Amino acid sequence: MPKKITAKVKVDADPKRALAVLRRLQKEFPDAKCALDHETPHQLLAATILSAQCTDKRVNLVTRDLFAKYPSVEAFAHADQAEMESAVKSTGFFRNKATSLIRMSQDILEKHGGEVPRTMEELTALRGVGRKTANVLLGNAFGIPGLVVDTHVTRLSNRLGFTSQKDAVKIEFELMNLFPRKWWTVSSHLLILHGRETCGARRAECGSCAVRKLCPSADQV
């Protein structure tokens, strides 16, 4: 029966335990990867911006038509605000997202010759792009290890006792010190999938959890 996690978990930042958790999750989700459909780094950047407070499934439905209508960085950069808002409306927060898509594309066009930059510093300098979005790009578009911290990663990192932090950036840096660098990108996918499938926000399916024996929250009711 699902358990509601209530008590505070003691932090146990043991790299060996952390790696053991990741390896078990990798066996559980051997095909873990980015769920956002894209063909180019810019498309992934746009899809990631749209994914805020929205499901990947909904984003993929929207970007199928969006990328056909705006097939390049230039097309996004010169898009009409109202038309962009209409195109992304179903993802929520559509006015802010439309603005971010257009301004981010303008920055790439004007400052980087239309090519999406490949460093954290340059990515986060783009309007509408934060560390989470930048890490998605680094890890999944460029093969540069990037550790994405979303609500699932935040929740599981606390329940697993990897950290007691609530701030995403602080969690990111603590996990970077805890996980081997080559695991940074896939660790995010694994934790996100585990959060969606087993360790939910309100209740955790501890009985069917692949990392139950390594989780300090498993014995809590």
C-alpha cells in the first residue's frame, strides 16, 4: 500500500550509497533519456522552456506544430508575439513562455550567429534560460554532463537523504559533489522517472521500489 512520507530524513551523503541507488534505478529504467522531442539544440531549448509547469506529453504535442511553423532560430526570433502566444497557449503561462522563446532566439541570433552556445555561462545569459534549462541542453544536446534539478529530483534527493536543501541550485551542487560526473545527465532522468512511476509527491509505492533497501524514507509511514 502507498506510504505517505511525513518525517524528516537524516542526510547520508555517502557516494557509494548514492551510486548504488543510481545503478539500481538504471536497471529499473535502462532506456532513461530526455522525453522531449527535438531534432536540434534550439528545438530542445524551446521545448524545455515550454515544459515548465507542463507535462512532456503536452509539450511534444505542441512542438510538433510549433517547429513546423517556426523551423529555425530566425523564425522564432522574428515571430509575432500574439501568434507565438496562441501557438503555445495550452502549455500554460503562455505569455511569459512566448516572450522567453522569442527573446532567447533573438539573443542566439544576435550574440551567437544563430548557433546555440555550449557553456553554462553563455546559456544562462540568454533571456528566459536558467540553470535547469541550461543543464538539459548541456547533457542532452551536447553530451556535456549536466545535472537537472526539477521537482522530482528535489523530492527524491530529500527522501533518499542525499541532501536537506530545498533550493534547486544548492541541490544541484550537492548532487554534483555526490554523483560521479559521468552520471550527472542520466541521474536526472533516472530520478525523474522514479519520481513519476514510484515515488510520487503525495505517496510513495515503497513496496515496489527498486531502491527500498537503500532509502531512509522506506520505513516511514
